[in-house]
Amino acid sequence: MAPAPLDDRCATPTTSSSYRNLTFDSSGTPCDAWHFPSSDDRLANPQGRPIVVMAHGLGGTKDSGLEPFAQRLAEAGLDVFAFDYRGFGSSGGAVRQRVDVAGQLDDYRAALSAAAGLDGIDPDRVALWGVSLSGGHVFTVAAGRTDVAAVVSMTPLVDGRAAAVTALRHHSVRTIARSAAVGLRSRVGVLTGRTGATIPVVGRPGETAALSLDGYYEDYTGLAGPTWRNEIDADITMQLGSYRPAKDAKNVRCPVLVQIADFDRSAPAHSAATAGFAARAEVRHYPCDHFGLYAGHRGFDAAVEHQIRFLTRILDSAPSGAATDVSSTDLAPARGRHAAPTTRR
């Protein structure tokens, strides 16, 4: 029998953290970042300390649920570089609240370069960390590169078509049709030089929103920081159909950790497992829904502890000068198995 989902919540820990604000350039757009220095030099080598580059998912901002992860990683000896995409949060960009997948990938690459160039950082030990939509982005950004030492992909959205099929199982046809109509209107507006139409990032069941499943409004707004806006260009409903970062997973050369919410109603668990298999990843499963691994939920401690164990193991042992290539190691699963090496919390 499958374990029951962890949908009960605990109090969000009240902590203070130390970070400094930074700005980096991405194709001419200033992007805002927080640098969390590691608490000590336990993972330092003569070239410097390892660093984790972190970004949020659909419509998210760095002040909306990322800080607890960043702080715990910093306490474990890892620097963290958390940033906002162009058009969101504290970053620049004339067009606001519009998810431009290609632009976000460029922002990730620019953030990687900016983080690697910080004083005291070993440029050969840079890891990528993504969740939900950015959990897919990290596969695409890391694919084919030798300057990424590790990847963490939490509750990743890796196949837009599969997500659409999942949405049809959990929403009425009428709700799906309304969102699609607004998305089409927004795309036509942009193509004809008009302003795109917007919808809420998250709404209650039956409302027109990018996310509107039962409990999601409370989960997402409970994470929201001061720069977060519950608004997104409806064109995202059109973009996601062709969004398939899972196809890039096989080209990721470094070690990967994939963290799957087994009861995820937004980012299909089977698609995440398939991407994990292709990337020869370490895969962890958790009995919860999409938001169940954030601080304030019972899955958080296990999820962040698994991240710490994975990253410290890889980044502490990774030789300076090159990322660890797993393409031909014994991490590859045997032919015919459903997923990569898999463990449960």
C-alpha cells in the first residue's frame, strides 16, 4: 500500500540569516541575487569554497520559500547564490511577470558565471539547484557542460505535455478551457504589439489561475515574500505544452539528485523519475504533494538533509579543475529498470 501523503504542516521555523545583496547582468538586464556565505570553511580547498546557484519555480521569487534551504546549506559549509529571474521580484526587466523560458535559462547561465566569479569561490565546484519549473531548467542548463559539479532538482516539472494530462485529471474541462483561452488571447496580444493578458499564479479550485488545485492557494501564499505578486502572463499556459527539459537529462554529465513528491498533482512524478533515470541520478521519494518539501511542511527536514548529504559528498570529493563525469560510471542503472537508483525517506 502506498504511504499516505504528508499534507499536515508544522510551524515555519523562525530564523535569521546573513546574506548580502548582489546584482549581476543577464543579456543587459540587471538581476538581483542574495549571496549566503558558508558558515565555515570545512569544504574549502586552495581554490575556494563550493557554491550552489538557486532559483524558484513558476512565478516564484527568492524571498518566497528559498531562504530556509539556503540557510541550511550555508550552515553545512556551502555558499548559496539565490536569484530572481528577469521580470520578477527585485530583478530588472521592462516586461514584468512574464515567464520567458529561454530568458530564464539565460538568467541561470549568467547566475552560474556570476557565482563562479565571486571572491573565495572555487569555480570548479558550482552546483545548480532548482524546484518545480526551475527543477526542469537545471537539466537544460547543465546539459553538456563541464563546469557544473552537481545538480539538485526538487519536485521538477520536466514534461509539459505530461503535466497537461495530469491537469486534465484534476481540473474540470471548463476550467482548463478558460485558462487556455486567456493564454491564447495573451499570445495573440503580444504578437500584435499589445500587452499580454495576466492571470493569478495561484487561485482556489475553479478559479482561472496557473495553479488552482485544492490547497495550493494556501501553500503558495504561505511562502510568499514581500516582492512576490500573484500575477503572471497567461501565455505560460501556451508555453508549457512544448516545455520538455527531460530530453536534456541524458546529456547531464555531473551527479544529480532528483527529489520526487509521489503525490504531486502539478509536476508528474513518473516524468521526474524518467528524467532521473536518463540522468543516472540519485532519486529520493517523499509521500507528499508539490509543496510538501518546503519549510513549514513535514517533508522539509528530510528533503534538505538529503540535499546536504548529496552536495557535501559530491562537492567535498570533486577534484578541482573538472566536474565529476558520471556518464560512464557504475551509477548507471541496469537496462530495463524503471528509474535510477531510488530511495525513500
